Amino acid sequence: MSFLRNRAVNLLNLHYGIFAFALNGGGLFIAVFLLRAGVAIPTILAAQALIVGMRFVIRPSVLVLGKRFGLKPLTILGTVLCGLQYPVLAEVHGVGLTLLLFCIVGGIGDTLYWTCYHAYFASLGDLHHRGHQIGAREALASIAGIAGPLAAGWTLVGYGPRVAFGMTAAIQVVSALPLFGTANVAVADSAPGAFRAAFRGVLLFAADGWIAATYVIVWQIALFLTLGESYSGFGAAMALAALVGAIGGLLLGRHIDTGHGNRATWLALAALSATIVLRTASTRHAPLAVIANACGALTGNLYAATTMTVIYNQAKSSPCPLRFHVATEGGWDLGCAAGCLTAALLSLTGAPLSIGILLSLAGVIPLFVLLQRHYTDSLPAPEMAVLKSR
């Protein structure tokens, strides 16, 4: 288990495990809480589009800050700012200034955190152990995801949103502590060709953002409605899903690191496509919806290990990992905003949420092409010769 010898990555994964407890706790309840607070489905999706649109606009400022301070302090600051959105969320009661404030605070925190975290992980991780290290991270996140939704659902029902989202904020802030044990990573003042090197990553993340909007956000709303708008039922379904998915990422990460990225791509995206269809068919059947949600957790681990291995290795090989992720996260924002607005428009016309979920399939094809191209290009010369001879 030599992939565990990288202390910096171990600390990053510990941070992410605690962060994931908050993300899979109060973070999973954002859309459904807004629904219960009287915000209509199209408005919830439009608010998410506003958040990612704002992220797209302000993200270049992260590069300015990164060159001045490095990645470590910005990742810590982003972690803390992400936590501040939850106390604001607890005060939302329908459409108004508080909802707008939540979007602004969440957008700023997400912009800083995700851009810097991805660049940080790419810089400190190992190319030859990347799949294992991502798999370990996703398995840890899945384990944290078992307790997180149960705790958040129980607290929302028993003590209300101020306590539930206050605890989420506190846990998210605490998750920054392991980062203090890692080394800072400087950002170069200039890096010619950095943005050009990110072109494939931008396209890949744009497809991923589209899938996140339709396969994740729309699905969460549909699942909540299917389960009778029950916080505890929704939390239990999410916890069961995390339990099912806890080991999937570790198994696929090993598969990728031993040179089977093409096979992993087929497996991950075939599973993703099947889960999309299952989720589409289950929006009015609670038992089937719970099964579809559990399948999604296992699929998510397979998908994350396959996709993020490509992104992190491309970032580390690029002239500047931060510039790479400024570009790719911008692609994700555009894809997610497009998916949210498309689903919102469909909802306004009276289309069922199942149609919005089915839109996820439009992101699978470009993902497959881009991932296959990367893993084929990464094959050793003898294996490439065999592949071309077929």
C-alpha cells in the first residue's frame, strides 16, 4: 500500500473526509430545504445557475490571490467560507434577499475552495498512484456520507434548520485543521501555455457540470418528493447509498493504476448510463427510487476515480495546476449552469423531473470520448501498438 506513504495526500484526504461529512450532511439538504421553505423548483435550479455563473465571473481573481499567497492558505480560507453559507441558508423563507445572500456567500466560498483544492491535490499527489489516492479519498467520503445525512436529517426534524446547518458549518470549519500540516504550493507568476493545456480538461468538466446539474441536483429534488418530502427518509436513503458505495472507488482506483483506464471508462460510464435510466424510471416509486439512489453511490465512486485521475494527472503535467483548474472549473460552471437552466425551463413548462434527469445522458457521450482518448494516449508503446493493430 505504497500509495499511503504520501503524508500530504493523507492529510488532504483526512480533510476531505471531514469536509464530506458536512457536504453529505447539511450540504445534501440544500435543494430540498429550499423546496420546503417555499422556493419553487424552477427558482431553486435558477439559484444554482446563479451561484455557478457568479463563480465563473469571479474565478480569475483566485489566480491573482494564488500568485500572492500560494494554494494552502487559499484552500483553508475557502473551506471556512464554504461553511458560512449554511447559517444564511437556515434563514431562507422563500424568495427574497436572504436567498440572494446565500447564493453570493456560497458562490464565493465554492469558487475559492474547489479551484484551489483540486489544484492542491493535483500538485501534491503522485501520478503513478493517482487512482489509488482518489479511490481512498472517495471511500473515506462515502464512509463519512453514511453518518452525515442521518445526522442532518435527524437534527433538522428534531431541532430545526438553525441547529442543523449551524452544526454543518462548524464541522466544515473544523475540516480545515488537517490542512495546516501540509506544505504550501507556490503559484508561478507566469506559465505560458497553461490555459491551452487545459482545453481537454475544460471540455471534460463542462460535461461533468451538465451531469451534476441533472443527475445530482434534479435527482435530489425528485427523490425528496418521491419519499413524501421527509427529511429523515431522505437522509436514510442517502446514508444507505453511501454504505453501498464505500468500497467501489478503492477497487476501481487500483484498476486504473495498473493500466486499465480504458476498461474502467467503459465500466464507469456504462454504470452511470444505466443508473440515469433507472433514476428516470423511479421518480414515482419510492422503493425503486431508494435502489436507484444506492446504485448512484457506487456509480459515483467509479465515475469519480475514472474522471478525476485524468484531470489531476493532466493538471500536474501542465505548466501550472492552478491555472489549469481555473480553466476547468470555469468549464464545469458553464456546464452546470446550462443544465440547471435547461431543467428549470422544462419544469416551468410542466415537464416531469424525470425528463430533467434523463438529460444527463447528453453529457455521457463527450465524457466517454474524452476519457477514452486520454487513457489510450497514456498507454505504454507496446500496448499502443497492439491496440492500433486491432
